Amino acid sequence: MPATRTWEPPGPYDLRGSLGVLRRGPRDPAYRVADGAVWRASRTPQGPVTLRLAPRAGGAVEATAWGPGAEWALDGLPALLGADDTPQAFVAHHPVVRQAQHRHPGLRLIRTGLVLESLIPAVLEQKVTAVEAYRAWRLLLDRYGEPAPGPAEGMRVMPDPHTWRHVPSWEWHRAGVDARRSSAVLRACRVAERLEQATTMELPAAVRRLTAVDGVGPWTAAETLQRSNGHPDAVTVGDLHLPGTVGWALAGRRGVDDAGMLELLAPYGGQRHRATRLILVSGHTPPRRAPRFPVGDIARL
């Protein structure tokens, strides 16, 4: 029998907007939206779990969980939905950010309490298009993941570290993942327990723990800790598009680099990730002038 639990947010709450950062593309086998509910397949320390998260009247969220990890997932439900987040501590210093905050009052920073499930797809996204990374994630979960418990037909739970470590090289190649990225995943899986400890660390220590793995740099660490730890200051550095978006939104300038982005975000110290998240949902992005980054396919080589 599934277990259930309900969480009541203290104010406006955007379920799909808050949890959407966990979705790796429109065909993510571990994430689904159906009939207004969010379905999420995950691997907890107690085993696989499927969560169905449905909004209820009055703003509450009802969670239904199946699988060995149900109790762990339901105990962490408030944190997952953003109960540990403190959006009221944020002060908007710019009209674009202020308007986005006003339009999205229910947006919260979520906390999964799980490192590897966000780190691996972040590694897959290094220096490739989103389309390529999403395809790789989908193919690897379809091939090496396991069926999600409960009624979520077609959903998959990502492999455990042991299984990731035994994915043959030709399967990485088939999924379009080069040796540099697959090697980083394998190294992370060898120290998975130590990486998971980062969920209890302050941000600087957590970043050091993750970046101690060869192939995991500041970009990957930030993208991971934004989800696993929900830290409002885990700003992404090294992104192809984010500095330009921040520069355009806050200063109306093109060609802003990481240093310029951090300078513009300085007034949001301690809340820089939240500021960039609001900028991204504002839709205030520079007009595109160059062609999109070409999609490659190493599986054909």
C-alpha cells in the first residue's frame, strides 16, 4: 500500500515551478507531469521510490509514495518542496528581479538531500547542448535504470553507483557521452558515500567536496548543490548563456563574462542563485544574434 503525507506551505506555492529544475528534458524517465500532479522517481538511501505530488485546495500538496524509499522520501517531503527555503530574506535591487519576484511569489528553492542524482545529469550536460544531454540521460536510464515502483508505468529510477560503474564503454558511446564525461561519472560513483555527505555541509565545504572529484568543476558543483542542498547562493559560474542573460537583465549589456556577472550580482550576496533563478523566469533575455550551438552525435563516429 502506498504511504501518504500532506504539506501545507506558509504562503503562495508553485509546485511545478519549484520542482521543474529536477526535470531533465521533456522525456525524462524519472520525472513526469500528469493531470496537474508531478511524478518523481528517485533512489534514496533506503531504496527506490516513486512520489506523486498533487496540489490540493487551499494550497496544500499531497504526496503519495511507493517503494522501499517511501518513508525516507516522505520524511524529506517539506525540504523537497522548499520548506527550508526563506524567500522572505531576499531583497530585489533591480526592477527586472523585483517584477519577477512579484509575478512568481510561489517559487521556492527545493532541497532533495541527494547529491548523485543531480551530479550525474549535470556531468552529462557539460559542454554539450541540452538536447544531447537529455538524450544521454534518457538512454542510460532506459537501459540501466530500474522500473519505478508503483503505478508509474514507463518511469525509471536511475542506476545505483555499482551499476553506473559497470556501464560498458560502448554504451556510453551509444548514448553520445564522451570519455571525459563518462570517466567523471565513474569517479564520482567510486566515492558516492563521501559525496552524499555534502548535503549536510555549508556551501564552501560542499563545493570543495564535489570539486575534489576530477571532472567535477565549479559549474557542475553549483548545478548539483542548487538541487541537493537548495542553497540560495550557489550561483552557476562557467555557463555558456547565464552571464549574458544576467548582463542583459541587470545592465542592458551584451558580452558580459563570469566576472562581470558576479559583479552585477554582488548586491545579492548570499542570494545570488535565487537572483539568477528569478532573472531566468522573468523572460528578460537578450535577442539571439548567433546560431544555436550545433548538436553533435559521437555515437555515429
